[in-house]
Amino acid sequence: MGLTFFDDRRLARDLFAAASQDAGSEQLGAGISRMLAPIVAHDGLSLVGTDPATGPGLGSFSFWHEYDPALVRDLVLHRHLGGEPQPSAVPTLLRTPAVVMGAGTDGSPAPDPRMRDILTAHGASSELRLLLQDRHGVWGALGLLRCEGAAPFGQDDAERAARLVPALLAALHRYATAGPLCPEVPPLAAGVITVGSDHRIKAVSPQARLWLDQWSAHAIPPWVPEAFLVSLSLVARAEARRQGGSIPLVCAPPAACGRWTTCQGQVLDADATGDVALVVQGATWDSVLPSLCAWYRITPRERDVVTQLRTGASVKQIARRLDLSAYTVNDHLKAVFRKTGADGRDELSAALTR
């Protein structure tokens, strides 16, 4: 079957429009699925946006259509506990950014038999995964699912999917930056969620419950937070066991839940086999600035200027500290205001500190 030709820009606009509707979570995912179905036939869809500033392993926001929550949980556990190869080790089956999971192409043996068993147990024949990456980093991933009885994804499907990358990247960027720069929801105190050694949520503080309620008000499927939190806890365990490991942090833009939000995972015992505490809170300047700069494509020099705003420095003071002219500082500030839509330094500072 030949490749379908389409307009990247128009598809990106249509995908953004589908993701930005004032509708329920299933309707949003279904709308995105309808846009992509003529290009790559599928029965289920997941589209996850990730933040290059905090790593590609965990999503900042997502859209879902016809993915069984129990399947998603099994996929999460398999990824972290079941020996699924890391992305760098996955065989490049089709010489494209897409990888077929659960079934070999053209009748070849399945590269991951356990994945095949998981998909079969949930009534699926195969999954196609597409990494959404450019020279700046990894911005997300697309997952497409075919039900049992349908032909597994093959090379033609992977080639078609690979052509979706520019449109999907553009749609994700526009979605993440289209929301209000400043918070549109009241501030909440930090909340704590505990995940037990059985990889299930064990306890939720009253403050964390308010955060979960806020997420549900932003068209996030009710089962997605648990899958995300369990995944974050598994990453926290893996990092704690790794020499030189870090404490994982995920930063979500206002489009996802009304304000810049962070979630951090920390193990509560020395060997990382017990409980994991997940702290959910509004993003502080230090945590949100790298993510904001990534999504809004703020250059390193522009970021240097923005960082100085935290001190309340004037343009002349910033220029002196950075060994720049006042004209250059003003040019950098104008570029940042244009990219973010901020009316001025006060609104930009408010977005980074509230």
C-alpha cells in the first residue's frame, strides 16, 4: 500500500483543535484518533507529551482513546520490572522512529514475547510506538493499538507513522504553550501520595486529594493519575538503586492542569523496596524555568536574562551582570515576551513564582 500524502501544517492545526476542545477526556482522545486513522489504521491511541528538561521517561500530559486501564498498568509494570529493553536497546526493526511491539513484522518472531502475552491477554494483537523527537530532545510518544483479529502493524504502518512526527510535534508544542501563562486555578498546598511495595497507591493526603480533583476537572481520565504516579514511583526506585541516581521530577504546563505543576518521587527506605512518597505541588521558579524555556523555545542567553528577573534587577543591572548592552537585554526580553505572550516582566515573574 502506498503512503498517504497530507499537509503537515494542516494536520498539526487539526490535531491541536481536537486536543483543545471543551470536552471530556474520551472525546479528546477520540478526536485525535479520528485525525490519524486515515493515515495509520488503529483501534486505540495514546498520545503523551514529555518534557525534555526533565527527561523522556514520564509524561507531562496525555490523551487516550480505547486503551484499557488494566493494559496500561501492565505495560507500565513491564516497562520498569519486566525486562522490557530500554529505547536505545530496542532493535530497529523497521529503520524508522516507530517500533512494533507484541508481534514480529512479516511473520518474524516477536522481539519481546512477554509483551505479546500482555497484549493478547487484553485482546490486542500489536502496538506501534512512535518516538516524537527533534534535535532539541524528546517531546513525547504516540502509541497505536490494534485489537485481536486485526493484522499486526507492519513496515508500511511504521513508515506512515514516521511521517506523522512533524505534525505531532507541532501540535504538542502548541497545546503546551496555548494555555494562560499565569495560573488560572487557585494555589494549593503541597500534597503527598504514597505508593506501596505492591506498586499500588497506599495513601493520599487531603492536600493531594485536592490536586487529583483539580486534575480530573481538566479532562484527565480518572485512571491516568494512578498509572502516572505508579510509573513515577518505579522510576524513583530505579534511580535510588543506581549509583549517582537523581530524584525524578516531572513538570506539567498549565494547559494540562491549570498551573505549572511538579511531581517528585522519593523512596522512604535505604534499599528502595518499601514505600515511595510522591510530592505534588505548584512549580517553583527553579523547577519551572527549565521546562518553560524548553516549551517556549527560549534560548540560553534569553534564559540568562530571565533568571535575573528573579532578583528584581533593572535592565541596566542585568546588562552589567551579563556583560551586555542595555539594548541587547531589552531585545532578549522582548523576544521572551513575544514567545510566551507575557505582557511584561511582572506577568512573566508571576508565572514563574505563583
